[in-house]
Amino acid sequence: MSAVDWLGVGGDLDEAVLPAEFFSRVMPVIDDLAEMKATVYFLAALRQKAGNYRYLSLEEFLADGDLMRGLAVVDRSVAPEEVLAAALRKAIERGTLLRAEVGLRDERRQLYFRNDRAGRDLQRQVQAGEWRPAVADEIEILPPRPTLYSMYEENIGALTPMIAEAIKAAQAEYPPEWIEDAMRTAVERNARNWRYIQRVLEGWQQEGRSRETSGRHLERRQQYTAGKWKDFIKS
């Protein structure tokens, strides 16, 4: 990635825009030029990452020639790698970035995350060992166990294998927040079973969530005998 790419000159501007809080909360308090360069690079590069589990490895920082040349001029008395290491330490101390270390073959690899909710979750997963080596010695972070299962257990009923499979299938079809809201709806209406939750989801999908407050599909509970899980989901 070149400097023009992460400034939005050579690529998609939407992917290169820095978060607004960087300008209002982070940039005004950074008093070190190397830290500023490393932080801007990190935030812009992270925007161009695909997928839900985004991080930068130390090797990605080091591999960017433009970044390393920019850091080299900050302090010509030390190697740019040392300038980068000091800059990343300062960013971590400031709370802008998070770091976790993993073992990969015979080496330790440093991963850096943005200090937000998603980044903290990723750091926790890596520290808990919820990762595996991927192709080309990259690191693949495993998706966390969905909280929908525990939400069901805590609010609806026992999590049987069939119920767990039904929830898994629902996640492939509906947004997770829909499933959470459907569970809440079931609790509020004292209809604590998966059949009712599935019926709510089907109603929202067919009629649109804008109509959910009308309660039409919620009042058709007696129709909730059809569906993929009707033969074996009892509660």
C-alpha cells in the first residue's frame, strides 16, 4: 500500500477516510511525529482490510516502504524499525491501539487492533488462543461463540442440540440483532419457545420490520405449526 492509497488519492476515498474521532480526540493530543505517522497509517490501512476480524501485524507496518521512509526522517540517529517500535508503544500507552502476541511456528507475532469494542474483542480472542494459522503463515482469528445461545438459555429455556442448530440456521438467514429482538419479543409476550421466535423472524422478513409494532404477525401464534423445525422443536 502506498502513501497515496491511504490518503485516498489512488483508491476509493470511502475506504480511506479516517474516523472522525481521530481528528477530535486523538490527533490533538499526539505530540510525537512518529506516533502520528504510525497511527494514521494504522487507521487508514485498517479501513482497507476486508472481513469482520481486522488487524495489522507488525510485519505489515515494516513491509510498507513509504511508511518506513517517512519514519526514517523522524530520527536519523536510529534505525526506522526502532522508530516504529517506539511509536507503536506510545500509541498503545495512549490507548489508541491494542496489541496481542501469538506464537506461529518458531516465532512470536505482534498483532495490533484499534482500541474500540471490536478491537478489544479481537484482542481478548487472540489472548485466549481463539485463532489458528492460515495460508501463507497469516493468522486467522476465529469467530467468537455467538452470544445468542447464552441469551436463549438465560431467557427462553434449555439449549438442546436441536435448538442450537435452529439458532445457527437462523443466523445464516437473519441479522443477529433481529434474532435478539425476536427473543426479547418472546419474553415480553410470555411465549418462551423457539417456535414463536422463528415465527416473529418470518413475519419481519415477509412484512418488514416497520410493521412489527402493529403486532399482526405476533397475534398469529396459532399458525406457528409450520416451518423447518416443527417436527422436533417443542419449546
